[in-house]
Amino acid sequence: MTAPPPPMPAHWHCYRWTGERRTYDDESARRPPHLVVQDIPPQEWQRIAAASPAFMASDVPPLEVPYWLLRPARMVKATFEAPDKASAWYRDQISDLSPSFLSDHDKDAVRQAGRFAAAEDRLSWGGDVVGGWYLRGTGFASLQVVACSTNRIRPTIPCPLGHGAGSAAG
């Protein structure tokens, strides 16, 4: 007998970061103070996050996607209950950034259509979506749509907006 699928998340939080590649490549601010290899209680996540002010203050994408949920709520760019709305946000952000992509390969309309379809599919079953692109000059852009309440990878990380959050914003 197979286990039932995990429940759909209550909502998705959306994050966008653009900055210097060397900032993105410095992993120290992207890593919480403790390596966690298994689920821990929500209060333990809060203790770990509080033990690392540099990690909490950084707006650079964390090494593990669900770790965004440990960061302050002010870093959330938008929140959506419906996966299609979260997918539309992701698509709109890529369209906004696309003229600055360093590679023509990343600007290719067929490639982008495939990325949009893959994002829509992943969100439809409750997953996270991540994208990163080198920008002209020395820039880098990261977009992340993170399932919350609950995240399939880290189901015990509490929602940065509180458990009742989830109305569409932005």
C-alpha cells in the first residue's frame, strides 16, 4: 500500500534577489549556523535562526531553498495561495529580468516557455521553484517560490508570517 501524497501547501512565498556574483558566491551568509540533516521541531528552527544574526540579516538566497522561511517576513516579495498565481509571479519576474540576462541561451523564448511549464507543473503538486541567471556585467539574479505551511523538504520550518498567513499579496 502506498502512502497518501503530502498535503498541498497553504501558500507560497516568493523571493527575488539581484546583486553581485561575488556576493552570491560567498556561502557564509547563505548558510545557517548549524547543518540540519533531519526534521526538528519548529521552536528548534527558531533557535537556530536566532543564533545567526548574519544569516538572518542577509537577503542573499540561502543554500537550501526552505531556509528562506527562517528569514524575516520583510524579505517575502509576494505570497500566493493558488499555485497558478505563484507561477504567474515567477513568469513575470523572469520576463522583467530577461533583457539583462548575460546569455542569449537564457533569453531564448522556447527555453523560457519550457521553464514556465516546468514551474507551473512543480507548483501544481506543492513543490518549490528556483531559478538563477548571470546578468550582464557582474550581476546575478535569483528567483525562488517557496511552499509554506508546509514545505515538503522541511515541513517543520514555521511560516515567517505566522501559521494563518496566506492571503495573496503583491
